[in-house]
Amino acid sequence: MKKEDGFPGQISFVIPNRILALVRDNPLIADLYITDIGYYPQARHHYRERPSGSTQFILIYCVEGQGEIRLNETTHMISADQFFIIPAGMSHAYHSDEQNPWSIYWIHFSGLKSGNYSRFAGQPLAIERGKTSRISYRVDLFSEIFRNLDRGFSIETLEYINLCLPHLLSSFTHLSQFRLIKESGEKDPVAQSINFMLEQLTKKLKLEEIAAETGLSASYFSRLFVNRTGHSPIDYFIQLKIQRACRLLDNSKWMIADVAREMGFDDQFYFSRVFRKVMGMTPGEYRKRGV
């Protein structure tokens, strides 16, 4: 027995094509938008097959039970606290486990930015539960979108739910950042090192000093930091210094030389060169800019 939908307690919304035409004409939300969204609880016999793929990306979030997703010729098991993104245009099929049927939240999404989610697609990704996991908050985001769609497809509703979409997707794809509000950072070497940098902005630091704060070797810490942030530790430290310098330029009448000294630069001209490299303008130009 196979079923595409029709499960007790299910929630689903399919945005009509005529409404999607309005979305695609709306510059505020046209680059990333929902076409279908829903929740299937204990979806026994749930099955879908699309030999030619879908025109949208599909996110499946399993909160209970398990199932299988076949992408081209590769089959993946997906179980509770995992999600899977199926790329647009790729042959696929998925089904709920017969003995332990899944409960899933799902989204079909499209738009010019949707292709950027390809790097998260094609494999099950885990969402570990813990004190910082914010599982209920993510589920509340789905519920918020559902409640708004219950009220119809007004322009305001379409804008709101699709402005929520990037935040909802990032709650899957950027777990560390999503959980940061509940993390102390004490056991995360990257967060720990950034906290240390913030405490030392008026000083000069070497890579070895920052790494020592985490208990890691300089080389391993540096690779870890670059992989997580996209910047070397020293470049990141300099960015933090310049960010603080901008605040001083905005909120005080200090001379530029005083700001430079406060941020640990002995040479005002070197400070100006670094500032220009980071901000694309000199400190003087920054202070004179229009808000």
C-alpha cells in the first residue's frame, strides 16, 4: 500500500500557481520562496516518486520514526532528528518505514537563491538534541508559517512567510549559529577564542597566544578556525578591532590617533591602512560618511 498524502492530523499547504506568480513578481521575496509546505505525523505507507525530479528543492525533516530516500541510484536511511535536502531536477523517491513510520515536516522551495542550498543536499544531516538544540523553536517556526497560511494568501502573508523561510532553512544548515544564543561557548574552541579576542581588543595578539587559550596547537586551531569562520584567527581579530574602532568613531569625538592607540595600533598611518583594507575607506572618510 502506497500513499502520497492523507494522514490523520496532517497539515499541508500547496501555493497555487497564480499566487506563486505574484510571489515571483515581488522583489522582496522572489529570490527564495515556499511553493508547498506541511507536516505528516506517523505517515504509514507514505511514498513519493519523481523519476524526473522536482522543479523545487525539497527539505524533509524527520522528527520521529524513519524512512528511506533514494537519490538517483543511491538510497539513504533517514531517522528522527535528521534532515535531508533533495536538489531540484534530480530523480528521487522516498517512503516511510513500514514498521516505524516517520513523522516529517517538509518544504518545497524555489527562487534564484534556492540553488545555493545544493551544498547541503544529497545526504542525511543530523540535528543532535541537547540543552542548546532549540528543537521546539524550529517546530514553532513551522507552526507560525502554518498559522499564517491558514488565513489565506494575502500579500502581507506571502511576504511574511517567505521572509521567515531563510531563517527556518538556516536553523538546519547553520546549526552552530542557530544554537549560539543558548551556548556558553566554554567547550567550543572557536567561540572560546572569539570571546578571548573580544576581551583583548586593545592589545596585540599572536596566533600562538590565541590558540593557547583553547588548549589546541596553533596549526590545528588555525585550520579549525578557518573552516568554521572563513577567516584566519588574526584576520578575524583585526576585523573585531576595526569593528570596535568604527563604534568609537561613531560614538565619540576622539581623534583618529586616539582611536588607533585604544585599539592597540602604535602607528596611526598603519591603523588607517588596515582600516581601509577592512572597511574600504579611511577612518576620516568613515566618520564623514552619510548615515
